[in-house]
Amino acid sequence: MRALIALCAFLCLALPVLAQDAGLVRADAPDWVDDLPLPAVDETLLAQSLDGVHYILSDHQRHWQGDTALSYARTALLVTDRAGLERAATISFDYDPRFDRVVLTRLAVIRGGKEIDLRDSLREEVLRREERLEQGIIDGTLTAWIQVPDLRVGDIVDYASIREMKPMVAEGERAVWSVLEWGVPVQLSRTVVLWPEDWGFNQAPLPERVTHVSSPVAGGLVRHEWQRVNHVPERWEDNIPPGHEEGAILRLSALTDWGPISAAVTPYYAADYPLTPEWDAKVAAIAAASEDPETRAFAALRLVQDELRYVSLSVGAGGYWARKPQEVIASGFGDCKDKALLLAVILKRLGLEAAVALTDVDAGPALPGEVPMLGAFDHAIVRIWHDGRAHWVDPTASHQGGGFDTAAPPPFGWALPLTGPEQLELEPIPVTPEQGWSTDVTETYAFTALGLGLEVRSVYRGGAADSMRQKWATNPASALSRDYLDYYAGRYPGLVMVREMEMRDDRAQNRLEMVERYLLPQEALRGSAVERDFPFGTEDFASNLPERLTGPRRAPLDVGGPAIFRHHIRVGNAPMEFIAPDPVRLANPGFRFSLTAGDSPAGTLALDWEYQRSGAPVRPEMAAAVITDGRQVSDATWFSWDVSPDPGFGP
């Protein structure tokens, strides 16, 4: 379950400002903060508390001094059970001491109606926690921990802080992103924004259960207040697409289109930068090898993908601006911004039209529903414009193959190309099922005097080829052979591999083929349980869907990204006669499925499956039908026959 993040609900691509010594500053809240009286505990909502704590208040306020954003956050929670003592007693603040200024304005325990002020008496422990180090991301964040002593069941912990943040771009940072409904019950969630009246006001819709009032205040400001009272989260649904979170989130921006963001950032990312002499030579070699733009583009992409490892130095200004190409090359590593800028520079030198583009790894498909703000992005890719079409590439990907029509596009849905002030809109990143994920598997079974021979020929394209290519590059061939043998031997006990698994990789066409060859000896087959109940089947293509609905669906249903799966089974010379299953055909907004089968001539069997995912979210009212069809898919992916020799079979 999602926990209530007590520090701050405003997520900014924060580039704050005032350097400070490691640790927190203590000071009273400034006059602009609306110090709300703590609501009385609601006994009805108290009965809904989880994990030994009851959240009374989540209060967030935003104010600007010039372009410096001041973000106030207050949390009050009641300890209802021993299980909640650890959660309530540990308070933490993440910050970058070189750029962040965090002021602790309140820390108190309320016991028996009396307030015990602990703000100035408790000191924090400061730790360096690089929580994303395994992903190659170094952000320089420190964590200040405060442990509240002698906390007891029945105590209320009430604490607040202010974070000061100075933008490095300004455009796109006059924005608010604030959670009003959490994954736990909260008596009162409130967001107050003191918004300059001469700024634009672009707010994404909120559900009617959130109230909003506004009024002018001194200083040319408008005070906006949003409240959500007595929120109890509904049961979380599975397979929710990005951007369709059930909780209410305030999204507010001074911008009405994406042009100012593109205008502000483009000059840096569209400029030309020198390379090192070594890389000048590499680029010259690519140019000399071919005049074909596609060949040049993907040779440059492979160069950046394969020769520079991924490490993100997202410290301070590194959260926004890429390092210069010469620095990236010299270090041997780069993050998404670094690699995207370097690739764009190389592509332009090779005569291609290229632009760095901003997107989001997880929420990219939902970007059209966002209001324009820099905080909407966390990733950089590259758009190549060629022959009247946009082609999208991700220089941080690895083991990627293909060209303009066969490479798997980045699966992020939408992006903002940095092409200047005229770039007012996001652009889609289309992905066909064949590009997104394509597998085509043929299993050929031959009954012989030695036993049952099985050849498995698998062809991977698009994202599936990239994934399998990476698998072969990072695992010993012997281990892969063992894994695949274990899979089939689990289905057919006694099966042996008669030849090492083969892999043929046409990276230029992004086509990878694997061939496996097995034998189930006669002594392992004849008279065995598997002979009397011999299975033929394919993967359960719809296994990622929920099994059933427990009530009316509230959110759209995510069926998975665009993909196509084909599986064929061919059986020959069987000592019996098959009766093929009836065909199955299903079509709905989430996927299309077909099973066709044949049993002629005698002793042969043909089974053909095809499953194609649309990749588009399914409307809530259609979810039940899609899930029902998914169960039919599961029922049509596995069949078995008694393949014991039939004395009456044959001429």
C-alpha cells in the first residue's frame, strides 16, 4: 500500500538555492503561512486507520518570492497502536545541502491535550543515501533523521518544514504538483497556494469531492485553497495505466502550452559542441562508411549506446543540464541528458536533423493530461527527422538493433522535442505491435523409432529482440541452454538436448533467431504418464490481466504495451489420430486472439495461436469484457492427447 509521504507533496525538479551546513535550520513559520488549528480526531475515520497510525492533517502551502519557491509541509498523526510507534517516531527530510535550505518550523508531541515542544531540543542524524545507486544515479541527496523519544500510544506527532527552491530555468517551474488523496485515510488534506495574479492559471481537473475557494490578498496575489475532508481510499485496482491514479492530485501551472519550456531549454541542447579528437575520428569513420542517412543514424546511436556506460550525476545543476560532450566522452559515462545531447551533436555532424526531447519513463503515456511544467519530465531521448517522418531513439538503451522501421521506439508515449518557442505541443511516439514486442515460435514434434524429436525455432523482433540480445550478452550460453532444457523437461520428463542451442542475430534488421533441438527417448515416452496425457501448448498470453473484477471498474484497464505473439505447433507421424480443437477468435479494445487447428492427414496436428495487444488503455466499462476474454485465452492455450500407439491406426 502506498504510504503517506509526510514531508512534502510538491514534487519539483528542484534546483534550490541557499547552501547550508549539513543539517536543518530551526525557525518559526513566516507570516505567509496559514497556521491551521489541528482538527479534533474524527472517531469514525479513526476506525479506518492503518498500520497503527491515524493521519489527522496533511497541509501543504506554496508561496513565491520572485522566482524562489517556498514550500511549506505539515503532517500530524496519531499513534493508535504499538505497530505505529516506529513509523510515527521517525521523521526524515531529504535534501541537497549545497542547494537546498530546509527549515524545521514545528516538531511537537501532543499528549493528554498538552503540547511538548521538541523542535529545538532534538538534533538530527545526517546520512548520505544514494537510493538509486544501483540504477547508476548519483543525486547527492542527504537524509536528516530525527527520532522522537519516549513516544507512546495515544500521542500525536505534529511537525512542519519549509523548503526554499530557486529555479534555474524559471519557465515551467511556476507550477504546483500536490497530493490531496493518499493511499491511507486522512482527516484533512489541504493545499494553499498564494498565486501571483499576473501569472496564467492552468489547472488540471480535480474530482468534485475536492473543494476549492479563492480570494484576492495583498501583494497582487490570489489565495487558492483546496481541501479533501475525511478521505478513505477505495480498494486499489490492478492494471491502472499511467496518469489514471485514483487519488486526487492538484496540478497547476502558469503555462498554457509547452512553448516557453522548449524556448528556455532549447538554446543549451540545440547548440553545437566540440568532441574529442578520438570521437571526431569515429564520426568521420561513420560518415566515410556510408552516405545512407539511416545507416549513419544507427551507427551513431550504437556508438553512444555501446561505448558509454550509464551513470547519472543528478546533483544540483546536473538535474537539468547535460554535461558537455567532451566531458562525457572523457569520463566514459553519461546519463540520459548527457547521451542525448552527445548523440544529437553527432547526428547533426552526419547531416541528419536531430533534437533532444524530454519525456517521462513511467508517466510518459499520460503526459497529454499534464499541465505544462518542467517537473513532468524525468528522461531525455532524441527525435530524428528524416524523409518527412519522426524517428525516436533512446541513447541510454542497450543491445538495441534495427533501423528506422525495425528498431523498437522508446515506450514512453509522448515527448517534447526541444526545437524552440514554436514547439507548443507534445508529440506522440507511435509504436506498432511488431516494433514493440514480437515473438514467433514454432515447435515441430516428430515421432520416430528413437522417440519423439522436438525442434523449437523462435524468432524475436522489436523490443523482444533487444531483450533477448541483452540476455545472450549477459548470460553464459550454457546457462541459457540449461534454463530452456529445464522448461521443456518439466513438461516432458526424460527429455534431453541433442544439440547446443543456436542463436543467430541480425542486429541491423533487429531479428534474432534461436533454435533448440531435443529428444524424448522411446524408453522415457512409452508407457509413461506423459504419453497418456501428452501436452501441447503455448504461454498464457493474457496472464498479466486480473483474473476477475470484484466490483464495477473505476479506472481504465492497462493491458500492456503494443505486442504480437505467434506460436505454431506441428506434429507429424504420430501413432494415433488427433481431433483438433475448435477455432477460437476474440476481439476487444485490449487485444485480438485467434486459435486455428487442423488434424489432417491422420497422425498430424497443427495448432496456430496469435495474440495481438493494442497497447491502448481499455475504458472502465469495457474492462469486464476484456477480462472475461482473457480467461478464454487462458483456456485455449493448453491441450493434451493420449499419444499411445493405437493398434487400429494406420494402413
